[in-house]
Amino acid sequence: MPAVSRGFSFSVVCLFALAGLFPASSQGEVLKVGAAVVDVTPEKFPVLVNGSFTPRSVSKVKTQVQARAIVIHKDQRQIAIMVVDSCMLPQELLDDVKQRVAQQTSLKPDQICISATHTHTAPAAARALGTDLDFDYVPFLREKLIQVLIEAHEKVQPAEVGWSSVMVPECTALRRWVRRPDRMGVDPFGNLTVRANMHAAKNLDNVTGESGPEDPELSMIAFRSTDGMPLAVLANFSMHYFGDADISADYFGLFCNGFQQQIAHQYPDSKFVAVMSHGCSGDIWRRDYRTWEGKDDSTIEGFADRLQQKALKLLSSIEYQTDPELAMEEIRLPMKYRVPDAQNLQWAERVLKDMETENPTQKFEVYAREQIYLNRLQETEVVVQAIRLGNIGIVTTPCETYALTGLKFKKQSPFEFQMVIELANGALGYIPPPEQHVLGGYNTWPARSAGLEVNAEPKIVASGLSLLERLARRDRRATGEERGLAAKAACVLPNGRHGRADRR
């Protein structure tokens, strides 16, 4: 049975039943919010960097990488949300940080959410494919994460919270496309299995279409003081990363820094903190291959500025709640890895034995070593969290999550507004929906970057929705069948009228 941080007892069940009969009291403690930023840029160089198949080290800094935290108090309940400029953060590091913070504050470990932005130009805090973690950087990072949570906790003040969102389709698109049957590719194990992969649509003649939907929603939770002073925002967007050089926070950091500068112009006395969390973008990037002409003159600064301007407009339109209900739940799910069979394990051992260097230099060597790791690991633990802020819901996954999965949460959530944060509380690789495993490709190749069992995605979705239902004290929303433009076009009759399949 999965471990739930707050188990049901008979008395709790009775309280939930009574809660449906009587409205929640609005006479409790006022909402309080504190926010802080700490620089986590490494001090020792060179430093290993995640995001490549093989090891890469960097000795320069283009933009600072930072950790940003928001702590919320209400009715003796406290939660913390932190986002770190990192490619990914391992669960063992984050669990340690949470325990240490709990020893120094009144925050509880299962009431703290820590996620990574997924910049591919940050120091390696986790092992990923061909890159090991940077052993000098991790202890430094640990202390900084503890520091920013304590600082945010100490800064809480009476506050209000609100929500807004806007669609920004020009800033996100599918990067995973389905190949034609006669244009399939070979996987690192030597098998002709790749029917879908990232960026296959660079040549549109090779593909039949995108492998799923995109999610262009830029959502934002805003906090302000009771006298109207902006305190913090938690933004969320589904775009994998832009790509930058040296050590860089990518567009996530540029968005936050620019947002803070704009608020500082309007409110010179404000200590405003902007936070950008990573939405579900395991199959998402910024280039729309349907209209791409083979050149790219966009810049990371321009991309971040477009999102920032959208977010600033959202901030001016937000309606705030003065007395939201605050709650948080966590569940830890046992999960198996897709371990190699005897034949693949023998192949992997033979490849590693024949390697001429200590570290892999070719893709098939990388994946051979990953089979050894998976065989040792066998199983793991998946942390899923849900947060309630009045009529706002937040749910997390510790994985690189497809946009389709994020939309499942958003469309079924029992809350009026729903945010989904990926790569939170762990770094367990891609979780393709089961049907995507059939199509193959990098996002599915068994490794620590995509090694969870085939049914990991529906299990995580089911657990996250159950947590949201418990927090909302009502069932998830029902969803009906939807038809896209292609399906509707296929139902047009010769007389120009729509066929039966298009009627809803």
C-alpha cells in the first residue's frame, strides 16, 4: 500500500462528512506569506553540467542560478514551495533538505515542495545518463536550499492570494513527432523501434504528425500584502528549455529577474520575488515545425520577455482572496523500474567490458551502462503532492511529464484553477503515457532518464487526482470525448454539412 502522509482515521472521515454540511469557518488565522531568493551559482570551477548524453564541464557563468521559495501560513498550517535553477534534483537530496529545515523551523517535511526548472545549463546536482553529479557542488547547494527556505519562513506577513492565466501558443509546441512507417529509426540497442522521436519534423516529409497535444497555458498564482504591495508570484509554463551557454538559468531565470525589475520600478520598497516553475513539457519545445522555415533568429532574451510581458498583464487583472483554505497532502508510491532481461543484461555487460574509456563516449555505451544501473535499482519511490489555496489547486510529479498528462490533471481537477509542476521532489525521468511507449524514441528508452514501469503515468495521475479530491472534498470533474480539427474535417459531408461524428 502506498504511504500517505495524512492517513484516514474514523474521526477524520467523520470530519470530512461534516465538512460537506457546514461551510468552512472564515474566522481563523489570516493568510501569511513570505518569499526569498538565494544565489546558488557555484563557487568552484570547472563544474559538471547535466543535459547531455556524455559528460560536460563548464568554467564560466552567463547568468546566476538561484533558488526561490514561498512560504505560506494559514490556520496553524504551513507549506513551502521552492523552485531551483537546476536540470533535476534527486529525491535523496531534497528529503535531506526538508528534514533539516524541519529541525530549524515549524515547517514539516511533507509540507515542503521543491522542484527544478530543468535548465540544461546548471551544475549537475543529480546523475543523468552520461553525466555524474558534481560532488563539490551538491553540499554547497544543500546549504543554500536550507537557507532560502528559512529566510522565506522568517519573512511571512499578512497577505492575499489570486490566480490568472493566459494562452501563449507562440512560445510552445510539440517536439515529439510520429515518423512514417517507412522512416523508422534504430534505438541504441540495435532494434528498429523508433516510430516517434524528438525533432523528427525537421524534415516534414519524414513524419505523419505530432504525437500529442501541447499546453500553451501560462498560469500564475500571485501574492500581495493586505495593503496592496506585491509580494511574490508563482508562474508555470510548459516549455522544456530554450538553450543557453555556460552556467545559465535559461529563460526561467531571465523571466524571474525581469519580472522583479519591473515590479521594483513600480514599487521601489517592494522585496518582490518572482518564481517560474516548470509545467508538463517532456514532449514540448519552442519550435513549431509546422511553420518552421529552417532558420531560427529568436533569442532567449526575447522569449523570456514575451512571457514576462504576458505575466505582467495578468498581474494587473488578478482578483485576490483574503481568506483561502490552505491544505497539502503527499503520497509516496512504490514503483518498479523496467529492468533488462537476461539477453539485454548480457549485451550491456559485454559492451562495458569492451569500452576503451572509463566513461561512455557513444550512445549505445551510455545505454548499456544504464541497463546495469536499472538492474541494480529494481524499484524506487515516487513522491506526488497536492496543495490547496482556496479555489486553486497545485499537483506535482517528480518526472519529465508529457503535456497530455498535465492536461489530464487540469481537465479533471475538482478545483476551479489548477497548476501542475513537474520535476518536483525527485528526478525520475520521463513518464510517457502507456500508448507512447509503443512509439518508442528517446523518451521511452529504458534508463534512469526514462526507466519507470510502463504504467507509471496513469498511476501518478490517479494518485494526484485522488489527493486533489481529498483536498477539495469533492469528486474530480468528468471529461467527455473531444475531437480535434483533423477529426472534424474528416466528418464533412459532400454537401458541406458536418456528419454525425462531428455533432456534440
